[in-house]
Amino acid sequence: MIRAKIGGIGYYVPEKVVTNHDLMKVMDTSDEWIRERTGIQERRYAKKHEETTSTLGTKAAKIAIERAGITAKDVDFIIFATLSPDYYFPGSGVLLQRQMGMQGIGALDIRNQCSGFIYGLSIAEQFVGTGMYKNVLVVGAEMHSCGLDFSTRGRGVTVIFGDGAGAVVVQPSEDDSKGILSTHLHANGDYAEELAYINPGAHGGVHAEDKEQFGYPDQEFGGMFLTEKMIKDEDLFPNMNGQVVFKYAVTKFPEVIQEALDKNGYTANDLDMFVPHQANLRISQFVQRRLGLPDDKVWNNIQKYGNTTAASIPIALCEAWEAGAVKDGDLVCLAAFGSGFTWGSALIRW
Ligand code: ACO
């Protein structure tokens, strides 16, 4: 296998800053509650009707491509991870492709939520590793602000999430000792509904024309996936069982990091930087303590951006790299946990 590396990285966050105090104007919450439970002070929201998940991703991708020393024409394949796509289908990968003038190459959409970037990175690593592609663009982007419940009912979820995008170009490494050393992917669908955006979905409705034909006379109907009942019940927002997520996350994060370290014969002491998915500052701090890492070896930026799901790792990694906290030769661990449940890690010699 050819060793794959991250050859270029970029991120973009929308200009609009939304503080905890801004949220207090629309729902019953407090700055103190949000900071204490999550560490978040503010997040960014994209401009509705002007920006979308794919346009945020395009901005991050352009920076990553330039830093990789290539042009958009050199990209061989696109991987786009998001849980908040522009359309139900097609995925945001082809929309980014159109915006960037890269028509013709393959575009794959990843639906692995907070672990989406790690899953995408792992796929890119395999494509580069086999020699099939030389420049794989991996994008993680989210526009959560379009799909959140801004009433008090939604406060447990809404205060946590923010918009943003990050991207990397995965290329063959010239030096076999440097690059992505290994990736590790896991999931447990038993917990699918514990952190989920259930509606609209194929589980719920019957299409109007199918009502008689398929003999569902008593069932309500709407569009293909969206039903009148979902709208009437305002049952169209994400839900999260926070305590279950917390408990599982603090078990699986350390496990999957240890798996990456063991695979490569390292211990946590060997790490120069740990970049966790920015789920919640309390989760990151718990994992940091378990690994025995000092503060300067963990990159947290959830305070400024909230949880940007598939975008959070590339945004944080890019910030760390731009700040000089990830340098040539450093051992860097990325790890994520999220809806599915899904979790994963990547160990990189930078
Ligand atoms: N502001 C004020 N009060 C709130 C808010 C809010 N934004 N949200 C919930 N509350 C209230 C609840 O209604 C409840 O009130 P009650 O006691 O009167 O019923 C009280 O606060 C406690 O609610 P809990 O849900 O029990 O709060 P908890 O201490 O569990 O904290 C939290 C919630 C922060 C979500 C926590 O469970 C957690 O950190 N879970 C991990 C989940 C997570 O980090 N998800 C990130 C996304 S998933 C991912 O990326 C992995």
C-alpha cells in the first residue's frame, strides 16, 4: 500500500457570531447553563438563502486545494460528509463539484454524522493507498442552523450546534514514515434513535397516489417522506438523549484512541497533539484526563464554534496547524464519536 498523507487543509466558518446571550432572547436558557454543560460561548450561523452546506464546503475546499499545491482540475475524487445536506438527495458532493467546476470525477456522500470526517478520511486513505487516486478531496460541512428548533422545547439540542466547514486533500506521501498511519471505524446501530433526526423519513408516510393502490386507507399521507402528522406535531427536529450519548462517548473515545495507539506501537505519551471531534468540552476534558494529556496537547475550539459535527475535526486540525501546534513530524491523533452511534480514530505522523 502507498502511504497517504494530508497534503492540504482549510476551513471556513460563516461571519455571523451567535452568542449564548443571543439564544437567550429566543428561548429559555442561560449563558451559565450552556457554558457549564458544554463549554460553548458562541457559534457561527450561515446566511440563510445565500449560503448552504455545499457553499461552506466549497470555501474550505478551495483553501485546502491551494495549500496542497494543486488546482481543482487535479482532484480525482470528492468525499463529502454532512448530516445537514442542501437537498435530501442528491448529496452535497455533486453540488460542491458543480460549484468548483470539477464535473466528471466521482463524488461520494458520507452519512456518518460526527464521525463522518474520520470515515471519509479512511476511505480517501484506501483510494490513495491502492494507487487508484492521487488527490482525494475530503470535506466535512454543516449548516445546522437551518434545522434546529429555536423554541424552548429544542434548547437541549439547539444550543450545542453551529455551522462551518473543513476540508483536506489526501495525497500519496513521498516519505513512507509520514502520513496517515492507520484509521479505525466502528458503529453500533442499537443506539440509532438516541441521537437522531427521524423525520422526514421513509419510515413514516405513504405517498398520496399509493394510498389506495397499496391499501393503506387509514394512514395519513404527505410527500414521499414527509407526512401531515409530522408537520402538525412539529416533529421535525433533531432529538438527543444527552446522558446516553455522554456515557457512551466517554467510553468509546478512549477505546478507539487506544486502538490506534496499540496498532502502531505507541502510548498516549507519544502524542504531540490530540484533536477530538468537538462534541462537548466536558467530553473532551474527560478523554484528556483518561489519556493523561496536558492542555497544550489537546486542541479545543468548541467555545467559539459549538459542535459543527462532520466539520469539527478538519476545522480544529486546520486551526491547530495554522497556529503551529501541529508541525512536521508530530504524532497527531484524531477521534470522533456521534450519532449512529458511530466512532472512529486516525493516527497521523504529520
Ligand atoms: N438551557 C437551560 N436549561 C436546559 C437546556 C438549556 N439549553 N437544555 C436542557 N435544559 C434543562 C432540562 O430541561 C432539564 O431541566 P429539568 O431538570 O427541569 O427537567 C435540565 O436542564 C437538565 O437536563 P439534562 O438533559 O438532564 O442535562 P444534562 O446535565 O444531561 O446536560 C447535555 C445536557 C449538555 C446535553 C449533556 O447530557 C451532555 O453533555 N450530553 C452529551 C451529548 C453531547 O455532547 N452531544 C453533542 C452532540 S453529539 C456528538 O457530537 C457526540
